[in-house]
Amino acid sequence: MTDLRFVLLLGVGAALAATLAVAVAGGAWWLGGRYAQALLPPQPRTELTVRVASDEVPRPAFQALVDDVRRVVREGRLGFAGAAPSGDSVEVTIREGVDRQQALARLSELAHQPGSKPGAEMERFTITEAGGALLRLAPTQAALDDAVAHARDRTMEVLGRRLDSLGLRWTFTRPGADIIVIQVPLQPDTTRLKEVIVTPGKLEFRLVDRSVSAKELVAGQAPSDSEVLYQKMGDQRVPMLVKKEVLVDGADLTDAQAAYDQRTSEPIVNFKFNSTGARKFGRATQENVGRPFAMVLDNEVISAPTVREPILGGSGQISGNFTVESAINLAILLRSGALPVPLTIIEERTIEP
């Protein structure tokens, strides 16, 4: 008589084998938190080696510190007179006669923030008395190291989403801290792939500055709170004076899709904000009806429409003489998020089976 336990074990073994066969046939596994190819018949693959410019992380990290300190300074009830960058630190001035301890406590609260790892607290900057009403805030090495680690991880996440949007099965390896090796199925033409990988994808909404004439602009007489950017119009790049202040940015986007304008049939990109972005966008358009609103991608103006009415629904569209492919590519970049640091492709090759 056959042992019932033996029969059951055979049945379980057969089921596991069938499941394994289906998983292998499906062609993909998630191993150690990374997407990796299963054991499929070898196929030719395109391999790109990318360098991450992590040495550029301190600059945006320092700017984020400056912006946060200025935000705190604008809380007038705390008695800060002003804040300005000075070398590799930020100098904060406290008004005379205010509660100095309260002001220091608020800065100390800002200095201690959660790190990139769950449950870890980090000191972002030190506070030094610089004489009189002046305080000097300097970023800590721990904060800079944390920013670099976060930028590397964020880069992997963004690249993964971009390649997913292209419909590619990909693998990543990191032979060095700042080196990423990407493999995808063989691409006869890698032009679009490389563009999607290295384009920063940083979207900003800013106001156009019309306080100076075109003649003054050409003469270099731009206000300190504005800068000259360019918009591509046909074969020309037209200068435009744009406010440096970013009213809303792409970090608050939840979706972006290529579409066609119902009136002109031209390719456009429709976008949607999360609740935070919707509030910022609504407030910015409400306060600037009748003014041109520049949509800036990687420091180039792609569109500068005039705000006709407040846009309170948290969504909008970008038009900018797109082709179908460029609209699709822009939508991919916006959905995937901006790269935190520049990337450079340093090697490209085909891997034969």
C-alpha cells in the first residue's frame, strides 16, 4: 500500500515544479530588492555604463539648506532679520530685542531632521555664534554623506521607472559607488534610450519678468532676482527674463501623459499634481492672472503661456511645438521624476550570448 505522505509529497513537489516553470517562463524575478532576469535562453543585450556625478550633490543640498533657513526666517514672529549664504555656510541675523533662545530653538529643531534611513536622526548643520546678532550655520559632513547616499538610491529608482515606461526589461549592477551598468534587450538604435536615461527632467514653473525692456536685457541689465533663459522657437533660441523663484516644481506631479490638443491637434503633455502641488499651482495662477507663466525644463523655457484664469483643479497641459515622440519622452521624464544629479554615459556595447 502506497504511503499517503509519499503521495502528498509527490503532489507538492509537482506543484512547486509547475510554479517554478511558470515563473521562469514569465522571465522576471525580484531578487534582493532589484529587478533581475530569470534563467532564459541567452539573447543579445545592449549594455550602457553610466557615471553618477555624486560630487555635485553638496551644491543642491546646500541650496536646500539655504531655502529651508530662509523659510524659517520669513516666520516673522521668531525675530530673524535675514539669512544669506556666505561661502560654505549660511549667516542668520537675529533682530535686536527678540527672544534669542526661542530663535535658537527653532533653528535647532530645523537642524535635527530624519535621515534617509528609517528611524535615523541626523544633524543637518551646526550653529555657531559669530558675534553680535549673527549666527553661522554650516552643513555637517554626515548631512552631506546622507545626501549623496540618497541621491544614488534615488537615481536607481528614477532610472527604473524610466526604463519601465519604455517597456524594457532591465538589469542594474553597481561595480562602483558612482557607476551603474544597465542592460536591456538589444536596441539597434540607442539614441532615444540614452536621451531618456541622461536627461535631468527637472520641471519648474516660474514667472516671466517684464520689468526691463529687451534692449536692457541684451545690455545685461537684469534684476538680481531674475535670470536670462532661452526658449526654442523654430531654428532660433529666444532670450527670456525669468524670475529665479520656483513657484511649483515637478516633484509634486503624480502623472503626465502625452495627448493631442483638441483645438489644434498638436501633441501636448497633460499633467496632474498631488494635493500639495495643486494648492501651490492654484495659488500661483490665482495671484498672477494676466501674467506669463514660464514652464522651464532643465533651464530651458518650453512654454510661457499667459495665465487667463486661476487653475484650481490641480491639472494642466504643456504645449511647445512637440513631435509625438518628444511629447511621449517628456511625459516619461515627468512621470518618473527628475534625476537628483547629472549622469554621463561612459561606455556602450553589445553583449552577445
